Amino acid sequence: MKHTTIIVITLITVIMVSCGGDKKEEPKVVASKDNTVHYQLAKVERSGVSTMIKLPAQLAAYQEVSIFPKVNGYVTSVSVDIGSHVKKGTVLMVLEAPELEQASLQAKERYVRAKAGLSIDKENYQRLSEASQTAGAVSPLDLSNAHSKTDADSALANAEKANWQMQETMLSYLRVTAPFDGVITERNVHPGALVSATSKDKPMLELKQVEHLRLQVDIPEAIAGNLKDKDTVSFYTSAFPGKKITGNISRKSMNVDAQYRSERMEIDVSNKDGLLSPGMYADVVLYSKGSVTALSVPRSALVISTERKYVLAVREGKTVKVDVITGNETTGRIEIYGAVQPGENVIVNANDEIKEGITVQ
């Protein structure tokens, strides 16, 4: 019994010592007395950013027209085909419409009769007027009636002449001529076909001027304001890779598309050698000098979120989010427009995790 008691006490003592040895002291966290955060800063500079941009464009004919029939008729001959080069006034095709020829002849006959009747009325009035010089030879009423009949027949003759001229004009539409120099790019009729003036499904012929082309390009509004008429523009086509072609800005639409925020511009392109064709795709290369009123900051200073674009300016030692609008940009710098001042500091490598009101050195 004595030995058993000693063993139990020894075990209890060992257990108590072991439990006391596992207890560790908690580490102490010391708060920093200085909450100032250090960021890399850069100054806002008053200078535009020169950049080169590439924009899609398309070549179009300087003039083009779809030729539809003005009158109903049968096609008797077509003197051109796809690819035909024509001059202004060249007869492209001839139609036949017998009813128009008959209407013109009838209108001419009516005009001749009206003209003959007017000639007789004029002679009759003249004789009555001479006879009226003798007192009592002609009554004033007869003289007045003759004068009125002459005026009425004169108006009738003029109306018949106008109708005859209109019928002659309608006949002239049977000969279809080219309104300008160009190339026939589409043909949809052949001799013997009946064409109708009311049908506008397909044109009889398509004529385009190809010696002089328009390069049509939509310029973003941030860049369009810096471009002027006669500025030189370079472009490349898919048909001739690496071949640089130049032209001058000839027309500005003076209207910004509300959907795409761009302005349509046209560059006149000479095509005397015929290498280019309307409809060709082109890449326009523009060198934008940047706005003289713009401010610029490092590209990494701009923060773009789903709701806004802004820079983190440092004012009185604290961060302030300033909304901006952007302009030209390169891999290093970007133009900004907003409530910022030249010489003001902004945070470089900014991000949306940096809050406002943080003390910065």
C-alpha cells in the first residue's frame, strides 16, 4: 500500500508539470503610429500626345448611278456590257415604245391645228380693227369678240405646243445615255426584254466613275477635331499589301454619329491607272499631333471601372478621385480632360482599390 501511494503522487506530479509546459505566451501586435502610405507620383503635364492610329475604311466611286427605265418599252439593243468604259453622252441602250411615238404624232397634229386657227383669228381681228377706223363699219362688240377669240386660241396653241414638247421628251427617254464618264459594273437586261418604269427591283445598268474615287472613313470624335481639309492621309489596301497610297482630306461631314461617336470624312483618290476599285477595303493610318489644350499623365495613372474613368490626384496630402475624359494615347502616356491642373500630382500605377482620403507622401 505504501509503494502504491507514492506511484500515484508521482504520476500526478508529472502530469501537472507536463500541462504547465504546453502553455505559450500570445504575441503582441503593435499598431503603427504613422498611417502615411507611400506611392509613386507623377505631375500632370500640359501637352498633347502624338499618336498613330489605324482605322478601317472603304473605297467608293466618286459618282455612281443605277439606271432604271423612265418609260415602259421593249429593249431593242444594248451597246455595253460589264466592264465597258463609256463617255458622257454615250448611248447605252435603245428602247422601243410605239404608243409613245403615236402620242407624239397626235400631239404635234393638235399643235399644228391650234396654230393654224390662231393665225386665222389674228388675221380676222386685224381686218376688223382696220375696218373699225370707219365709223359704224364694225360694232365694238364684234371687235371685242374677235380679240377675245384670238387670246383664247393663243393660249390653246401654247398648251398644245407644251404637250407636244412633253411627248418628244418622253420619246427621248427611249435612248438611254451615260450621264458621266465611267465603267458599267452591272447589267441586268438583254434585247427583247420588257422594262417597266414602275419596277425598281433591279436597275437595267449600273454606272460608276472609277478614275476618281472616294475613300470613306469614320474618325473618332476625339481625333476628328484635330484634322482639317487638305491634311494628308495614308492608307493601305488588302489587294496590294505594303503599297502606301496617299490622299488629302477633301470633305468632312461636320456631323458626329450619335451611336459610334465618329465623324465621316472623305479623301479624294486619283485612280488613273485603274488599280483600285470601288468597294475595296482599306486601312487608314492617321498621325494625330494631339490637342494643344490637352493635359497628359502616365498611362498607368488612369483608372477605368465599369462606371467611370478617373485619376487619383493628391491634394493637400490626400487622395482625390477626379473624373476625366481621355484622348490620344500611347503605351506610355494618355491625354486627359477634366478638373485637373498642370503640375498637379497624380498616383502612378493607380487602381480602384486605392480609396479617397488616404494620406500620401
